[in-house]
Amino acid sequence: MAKRSIVGRADSAICREIADLLLDYMTGELDPETVAAFQEHLRLCPDCVAFLNTYKKTIQTTRSLRFEDIPAEMEKRVRRFLRERTQKDHLGR
Amino acid sequence: MTVDPRGRERRQRTPQGAKGLPQPKAPTRQPDAEERLLVERVKAKDQRAFETLYRRYCSRVYRHAMALVGIAAEAEEVVQEVFLTLYEKAKTFRGEAAFSTWLYRLTVNAALTRLRRRKRSREVSYEDYLPKYEPDGHHLGPEGSVVDWSQDVDKLLASKELHRILRQALDQLRPVDKAVVMLSDLEGVPNREIGKALGLSVPAVKIRLHRARLFLRGKLAVSFGHSPY
């Protein structure tokens, strides 16, 4: 994995870079040195900690959305429709 | 106590939880070989094989469609279109990708067609809700400007109001970005499969996903009375 520019700069104002790396950090795609720099910056920057927590919470909230299964009547209606269309196609051959 | 990059002493905030979040359950798959066999039979216009695939996947297609288009009548049209396309174009499925990936692609394409027909006024500029920074690279505003409202969400996670706000925000995303978020965060589809379903490279999926999440984060922050930045 390529080195990222935050290595050696954890105590600097790298908040924008930290935000840019959030996705890769959460999926484990950063190299160990960059992870160490990332975590060191979190230790020093409460704003970035707040940002990370709220980013994670956003994802968790999306995951909590629920969508219904296909209603039984709709399932039958679509099946009838498909049967008519495909049998028409089949008979037409 | 620690010393922050601005030289001030600060009590430590704790990053919430472990590095990652528990992943949503990946879509359960029937054995791939069986699916391929069913598709081969559909290519030969076998009605029973087609109905088997419909029974197995109609609910999943419907849920994905509802997640994208949000209107039951349109989601029903998507289901019809997806399975008709499956029947008529089964020959185009060459088995290089998983059947479920192909199904995602059909579903997303059908849903995106409908989303793109809608008035563009629903979409808002992302920039108003993306994080902002000082010239020196810190988050915008004085130290402590970024409010950790994540605990407030926990109390409301099951609430209809929170979900209403989030669904409204999702509707304001560009259609492709909405599809990326729903496939990734709601369905747990890996980025590579999302890319195949949407005709995007993996880096493009990641960029869209990240910016969409930042936008949603900003919208949720505002709903709690905080700055989106």
C-alpha cells in the first residue's frame, strides 16, 4: 500500500487529510504507518475524533433503514404479468 | 491531558467503538452453480426455471428498488422490468460476474432511469454540507467547533423522524451516488461488485461513497441543530 502524506505529521493540522482517509481507515486499507499517524492525530485532535464518530454514526443510521419485502398482492400481480408476457412470447415463436 | 496541534491542553475524546463498524450481513446467495443452471434453462425459455428465479429474488429486487426510488408503484415497475429483462436478455449473462451482481445491475439501471426522469430540483449542492477547513488545515472554526452528536442519534435510532430525515437526505443525492450508498451501506455489497453493477471503477465508487456519506453526515448534523461542517 502506498505511503500517505500524514506520516510524520500527526501533530500538524492534517484534519482535511484525516477526513479524506476515513473510508480507507475504516475498511483497513491503509498501510500500518499511516494508521499509526492517523491514530496519533486522533489522540491529539478532539475535532477529528468528533468527526470520525459522527461519520460512523451516519453509516450506522443508514444501515438501520428498513425496507419492506414485496407485498403479497404485488408479488402475485407481477407474477401474473410476467407469466402473460413470457407465455405470449413463447407462443409467438 | 494532551496538547493538541494548536498547543492547547485538551481532555481526550474517545473514538467511538472499534475502528470499523459491524458490517451488514452480506446478501445470502444460493450456490452459484445452481443459479447458473437456472439461467441456462431460462435462456431456453424454461418457464419453471424463470418462476423459480422470480420467487427467489423478487423480494430482494423490490427492496433494492424501494431503497432507490422510494415509491411502491415505481418499485413494482422496476421489478417487472428487471424480470422481463432477465427473461428476454438471459443470453447476455455470460457468467463472468455473479448472478446477484447482474441482478443488481438490472435493478439499479431500471431504478436510475426512473430517478433521472424526476425533476432535478430535488438535488441540492453537496458543498453546503461538506466539511470546511481553515487555511491552516484545521476544521473550520475555533477548537471544539466539530460537535460529536453521535450519542444523540443513539436515542433516536429507531425513530421514524430520524429515518424520515435520512430518507429525505438520500433523495437529495445524485441518483448514482444514492445507488452507491444504498448498495454499500444498506446491503453490504463490496465496492468491486458495486463498480460492476454501475459501470464504475473501484476508486470512483469510493469517492462517490465518501462524498455522499459526508453530505448525509452534514444533513444529520443540521437536523440536530449543529453546523454541517
